[in-house]
Amino acid sequence: MTCDEAHALLEAYHDAELRPEAHAAVAAHVETCARCKAALAALERLSVAVQSAGQFTAPDRLRENVARLASGGRSRRSLPRFALMAASYLLVAALGGLASYAIVKDGFRHEYEARELASAHARSLVGDRLVQVASSDMHTVRPWFAGKLDFAPEPRDLSAAGFPLLGARTDYIGGQQVAALVYGHDNHVINVFVSPASGRPAAPHLVRGFSVVEWDRGDLRYRAISDLNAATLGALAGKLRAPE
């Protein structure tokens, strides 16, 4: 892929609109191209700016007026009817705006993390980036993370269930270092990203053509992603969730 071809696809790459093959090709090009890497970084900065937009503190006068109305500090009869109506509309709009902002902000955050998840998975399929420790022995993989992360992922050898452990690596999603447990299934690769739990797991979904299944186990969040279907990933999730 040439620089011009990749550059033309950067917005679609950033917005999770490319097919997995094209996404992997752009990801590989960005790794070696300063121009495209800088352009992608600019898109990321814009995305962060949009996510943080809308945060504000209500003016003191508005707070005082709302508090006065709520406490009855000024007689309703002394205020024109239209002023009372205007104040009520402003209050409803302010509360509705804050609620909408919280919903939109959470949506942006989840969408951003989903894109990062797909990017990390696609990067791992290029070249020799899939594993840093290649082993099917969980007693080899588990201690390998010691000193690299401040939490302890729990790999399992699920060869008997059709999900052999291929190895592991560390990766980055949303600027956070995470563990990546790598499993195979019928010549397909499954990345299971592990990080500290934060909030309620999402339902199974699709990101850039990849299936994603998320769940919590203890204080850790597990996110499995692959080009396999959600039902197959759900079977793997069930094995990893079950008590040892």
C-alpha cells in the first residue's frame, strides 16, 4: 500500500469503516510512515477534543436563581408568569443537556475503545507481532506477565475444548497497557484482552467486521475479539469464566 493510498483511508481507518484486510494494511503502513502516523495522531487529538467538549460549570447567578425558585425564597406571585415558565424551561434544558452529555460522552468512550480494540487485534495479525511469549503452557505464560503489568491475567490451556493457547503479549488500548492472551480455533486467531474492570461489560457486538464478546471475572475485564462469530467467542468466554 502506497502512502497516498493509506492517507486517503486514514479517516475511514480511524472511524472503524474499513474491512479487516484493509484495516490491517493501513495499520501496517502507519507503523512505518511518519506522514500517515502524524495525520492519524491529529485525528486522535481531534477525537479526544470532541469527547471532552461540552463540559461546563453553570454560572453562579443561574445557580442562585434556580436555588431561589426551588426554596421559595421569592414569592411566585412576585414573578411574572412568563419568567416562571422561562426559568422552568431553562432548568429542564440544563438538566436534559447534562444527561444527554453524559450519554453521548459514554457513547464516545465506548466507540473509541472499540476502535482501539479492533486496531490492536488487526496489528497483531501483521508480521510477527502476535505473541511475545509463544507457549501453550499456562504455567509458562502466567509468570511471564510478572513485572510487566500491575494485575495478573489468568491464561488457561483450552486445547481439549478446541481453543489451544498460542501464547501472550502486552499491548495498548486507549493508552492503557493490557494483557493479550492469544488462542486459536480452526485456523482463526482470537485475542483476549485483559485489563482492570471498569463499568458494566457491553453486549456482544461487531467492530470493523470483528466479533467482540466482553465479560468481567473478579476485578478484571476480558474482551475476546476475532473474525469468528459471536457464538464461538461466547463458547470460549464460557470456558474462561468457569471456575478452575
